[in-house]
Amino acid sequence: SDRAATIIFPDNSTRLGDAQKRQIRTIALAARQGQGAIRVVPYATAGPGPSTGPRDEASRREANRKRAQLRAQVVVAELVRHGVPAGRVTIEPVASARGGSGAAANRRVEIFVD
């Protein structure tokens, strides 16, 4: 499989901007020509961030994981909106990204076309 795109989201956001929508539309147009599977991989912060204790750290990690999952769902919805059959798209489990809190690597969703 080839990585078709890396979609970077704004900090603490699950909304796509115009540039990200154009990126996804381009992938959707190309993907409609083929029959391969499309995998969407969300990323979330793996390392520790500002914390006031173990409970705060666990809730922050869970919030990041949920936000990453929502970002993947937004990307899939946009692919489907542009004509990619939903049955060809799968969302993989949230992957861990290393880096400081708010780093672009922690706010990305990668799209792979098989």
C-alpha cells in the first residue's frame, strides 16, 4: 500500500479546512478509478504532556485517542462524500505519535491506498 496523503488537523480540532478537503477530494477522485482498499490511520500523542497526576494523564490520553478517532471518521466521511464506496474504506486503530503536545505529527490522519 502507498501513503496517498497526510492530513494535518488544527490543534484540538476535528474540522477539515479547505486545503485538507482539496487533498481528500484529489485522493477520492483517483481512488474511484481503482478497486483497492483505502486505509485511514489516525494518530494521537503517545508521550507525556503537562500533567497534574496520573488521573489527569490518563484522561488526557483518552481524550486524544477519541479526538484522533473522530478525525479519522471525518476523513472517511469526506472520501465517501466524493464518491468512494464506504465498504472500501477502513479505519485502523489509533497509532501512537511521538512528539510534544500539539505537534503536527500528533494531529494527523494518514490515508493509504492499496
